[in-house]
Amino acid sequence: MNSVHPPVLIVGAGPVGLVAALTLLQNDISVRIIDKDPHHRIGQRGAGIWPRSLELYNFLDVSEVNGLGKPAPPTCSYKSGTLEPLKDPLAPQMEPTPAIPFHSLKLMGQQLLDVILRRHLEKFSCSVEMGTELRSFEQSDEGVTAILAKNGISETVDTKWIIGADGAKSSFACVVRKQLGLTFLGETREDIRVVTGDIHLKGVGLDRVHSHRFGNFNERGLSLRPTDEVGEDGWQFFLYGNELDLTKIAESEELVFETIASLIPTEITFTKVVWMSDFRANIRMVNKFSEGRVFVAGDAAHVYSPTGGQGLNSGVQDAFNLGWKLALVQKGFADKSLLETYSAERLPVISEMLGVTTSILDKNGCQRQTRESHA
């Protein structure tokens, strides 16, 4: 272990923590980035990357995101019990222009995105320390002292700043936010639950040009999106509906197979579920993004409903906003007061986005109920 510790400790090595690290490294600020999980996470998870985020990755010279990301396929919904489309799934296509080079959504699973970002960190001789957990920290006017643990061995680290990108879930997550005492007000929507994951399957008549939607949201429903990142027979799946026991389904590969087979009116051959999770819509945010020399970003600071696909995108923009400011302050090119603008700028953006995505969630739910009551 180096006797001289980097001035920034980043807790959490998902896209938010990785973007924060890359932004700082490109501005000549060394970092140490840790993650409590012993293994890198797998799965598509939040795959939608919006144009503003594509601009951000391009600025960071991570051109692979736009280059390897795929356009969102048109979605085809079907008449109940058939493979007869309800409507024409064709969607208008836009071409990039010099004025608007990043003009539409691209899809890239988080697993691949993480790999790409880690490779860029390696160019700066920086790698993620997996299986390393932040236990606690104390800060002063001069710096922060953190207690880390790996394989049962504790380590005391002196650093100048901490960025908490350690997520919102599980008892081991959001250590930074909890120790700072930040509020995380909002709601958990028990009426919005989804089992999502990655799966290998083949279906007669099930093309890979479209995403496919069967059933309905309120009773029993399934969405499938083809993704070659998982494999030539790989799909990201979403199961939903009040008639499904989603908690039980999320615990059983066999139940996932049975439920999907019951919703698709064709012959299905299953291979395996790669990854899956039981998801509830959480809508929450912190009261501020920092306290002293410690900051939070991404899911550690805010969580959304899935409508709009904004969670990952807003998180990496948190990281970029903070990263360049922290670099200027650390190098002595800006006063520490610059860091106050991080919270001042991101709070209203996140607050508005929470309102927009929740409004879409409520509106779509009402529209679905209206359509289905008249079906």
C-alpha cells in the first residue's frame, strides 16, 4: 500500500464513481476508487443513454459508448394470445448533423459500460479495488480520515475528499450519505414492481429487430429487448403485473421460464437466466449533495421511477459536474467555495427530474388502467 494516499477517495465503482474518477484523472488529480462487492456487477440494468450523456462521454474521450451503443429498437405489442401486432412498430429515424451530433437514445448495458470506463482508468494506472468497504470516516478543515476494510483487515486512510457513489440499496450501500446525516425523503411505490434481468432464449417467430411486449402492466405482462451484449440469443426481460407473485418469481429461474412461456403464444426454448432482480419504484432525493469535504452522487443522492430512464444519466452528470470543480479546487486554481455550486446546481435539476418522471409514471398508469377498463 502506498504511503502517500491520493487526494480523492471514491466509494462505489459503478458508472457514477467511474466517471468521477476519470474526470479527475484527466485533470491530473489522482484518485483511489473502491467497491464493497468482491466481483464486478453483471447485467444490462439501466441501459438507456441519452444525448447529453453521450456528449459527456465524448468530452471524456470515451467514444466507444456512442460507437458501440445501439439505437433503441421499435417496440411491437401484440393482440392477446397471438403474435399479431396491435400497431405498426416503425419509428421515425433521425440522422446526426454537425449541429446535433448526438441526437437520440443509445442502448448499452451497464456491464459493458463499466468495462469500457475501467479500461480508460487503466490508462492512468488506476484500477478499482474490489471487495473493499468504507466503514466510517471523520473530516476536519484539512481533510478526511476514512476506515476501510478488506478481507476482515482494517486500514486507516487520510485523504482530502470523499465522493460517495455507493448506491441506494442494501444495508452496506449509501454509507457516505448515512454518515453525513443527509435526509433521503420520498416514497417507495409498492404498486410499481418489476422483475428484470438478462436471459438466453429463442422463440419461434420472435425476431430480434424489435422489442416485444405481451400482456398488460396491471395484470400480467412481459417486455423483451434483444441485446447481443448478452449473446446471440440474449434478451433483457421485464415481468410485471399485479397477478404475478414477483417476489417468488425473482427467486426462481424455473418460475421465470414458466411465466415467460405463459405470456408468449409460441414455442420458446430457454437456456438460462444470467441475472435478475426484483425492482420497486423508489422516488427519493437528498436535501443537499455535500457536507464539508464529502460529497454524494448518483443513486446515493437520488433515485427515480424507471419512467424516462434518467437514473444513470443524471448520476454520471452529477459526477462530471463535481469532478472538474474538485480538480480546480484541489490544484489551487479555484476557491473552495466553487464546490458549493455542485449542490446548488444539481439539487434543482434532480428535483425537477423527479417531478417529471413521477408525473409520467402516474400518467402512464392511469392511461393503462383506462385502456384496459374499456378493452
